[in-house]
Amino acid sequence: MAHHQHISPERNGLRYGLFTAIGMAAYFLIANLLGLAANVMYSYGNVIILAIGACAAIAHFKRTRHDRMAYLQGFGTGIITAAVASLIFAVFFVIYSVINPNLMEKLRAADLFGFDLSVTIAFLAILLQGVMSGVIISLIAMQYFKSPDHNPLQQHVE
């Protein structure tokens, strides 16, 4: 139990980011098996998985702190979770694209990015979308997970 008392937003975000990335990769592989991976609409499923991972990380962090959590620590936990998950998933996507170049051809054929879509641009797009989604998701989630007595303006009024 002492381990939980010393958990940091970074360590918690790293752990949940890894779990979230595994979920995102599994979702991608299933979509690919069903022939849906080249359809960009199905990539929004990863945003849902990312939201679940970030919220689970924040909830776990709050539970280990006996429901007392600094706002920025919870917010940081969600952002770190999203950043780690996005980076790992983006690297997974690059490796998968090298192993299976047909996927990039299908994405180019969809002509969303034109024929300029490269593995590097896809990597950066995945990373940027994931991190930015994670910031927004964490900001929204913290409205639910913040401590009930959280009042940043009270200290300025007194």
C-alpha cells in the first residue's frame, strides 16, 4: 500500500499510457482485420480509448491519494497518459506501415492528405491528434475529478 501513497503523476501517466496504447493498437489491429483501418472515421475509436485511459489514470491517481488530489496533478496525469499512449501508438503505426505498406497505399487512395501522405506525416498527425485530444479530455475530466473543495479564487478573496 505504501507504493500507492508515493505514486506520481508521471509514473501513473506512464503506466496508464502504456495500457491505453495497447488498447489503441488492439483496436487498430481488429479494424485492420475487418478491412476498416483505412477508413479515417474508425480512427475516432482511438479517441474514445484515449479518453477512457486518461479518465482511468486520473481516477486511479485520485483514489491512491484518498480522494485528495491537486488539480494540476490530475490534469498532468491525463496529459502524460495521452502523450505516452499517442507516442507508443504512433511508433506502432510506423512499424506496422513498414511491415504492411498496403495500408499507406489505401490511406493515400482515400486522398485525405493527397499523395503527399508519408509515414512521417502520419506519425506526426497521430502524435499531434492524440496529445491535443488528451489535453482537452483531461481538462474536461478534471471538472468531474477535482476535489469538492477546490476553489482557486477563494485564496485571493480573503
